[in-house]
Amino acid sequence: MKPSDRFDTQAFLSELSGGKIAAKYPARKPVSRQGDACDSIFYIEKGKVKLGVVSKRGKEAVVAILGAGDFLGEECLAGQTRRFGTAITLSECAILQIDKGSMIRGLRADPKFSEMLLAYLLERNIRTQEDRVDQLFNSSEKRLARVLLHLADVYRNEQQAGAVIGKISQKTLAEIVGTTRSRVSYFMNKFRKLGFIKYNGVLEVHRSLMSVVLHD
């Protein structure tokens, strides 16, 4: 369960006065770009967003896939003035943009909101550390399984048996996992034959895929 699930974040943010823009985005639409001014935070109400970073040599790395209940651009609260990466929608999204000043006023006005955001950021930090360990020590098969389970919210919700996570390309999955598209295709077919996923236009992930992650 996300920390934001224990606090009605959407209701709280909707009541903040001023400094907000609610918008709907089609799939494959940039929400923010790397190097843009970092003066606001985005709250994803619906849909999924890919956060990627491009190096000076033009190589792209996918940092995270974010979904409903996630924040984007919170680094502005720490004084960062430029966007760390580029955020692009993977599906139709409803996103609330809150300027930095309004966000700070909200944090000061409600301790519960502050506690929720702190817990959320700590959880994101732990996830980032786990991702680094995953890249260093686990096989591409296990890394792919873990990515799919995260997309289905199986890790954060113990009651979640699985979920339909919509359309996501094998190219994007390969970028997240750090492998080739052909390897992703091979493992996706393997997972489907074993009944761990259904993959026909949209992707459905089952909790049984956890056996791949737990297997030594």
C-alpha cells in the first residue's frame, strides 16, 4: 500500500487554493522535459508515466514508471531548479500540477499531509536502492519479473493478486530492465507459457510471477 493511500491526497490537493492546473494527457505526451524549470510538482491521478534521463551522448535510461498516486518533480522542494528527466505518458493520464509555493503552504498547513509525503519519499528512496541492487546482482529475467510485479502493485499491496497494467512496449521494458528487446520478448513468452502473465494487446500480471523473483 502506498503511503498516499492512507491519506486522501487527491481530496487534500483539490482543496489547495491557487497555483494548480488540472489536465488530461493522451498517451505518449510529454508532461515535463529534462532541463525545464523545476518550479512545480505533478500528482498523477490516473494513468502511467515514464520518467527517463538522456545523457550528453544521447543515451536514454528509464528511471521509473509512475502511476496513480505518485508524485513527479518533488525535487523542487529540495531547491533543484531544473528538471532531472523527461516525463512522458504511457497511457491516457489525469495529472494535477501544483506550483512549489502552494505545495509548501499545504505542507505547513497540515502535518498529516507532511507525514504522508515524507513516508512516500522514503518509500521511493528505498525502491531506488532496491533497483540499484537488482541491476548489480540479479539476472535480466528476475529484473523483468520484478518490474512487472511493481507495475501491477503486487509489492505494495499484499492483497493484490495481480492487475491489468495496460499497454507497455517491450522496448520500454527493455530500457527499464537494462537488457535487449529480444531478451524481454523471450522472457515474456516464457512467463506467458507458465501462466504468470497474459499478454494480448494489454498486459495482465499475476502474483504467481513472484516465484521467479524468489527462485535462487
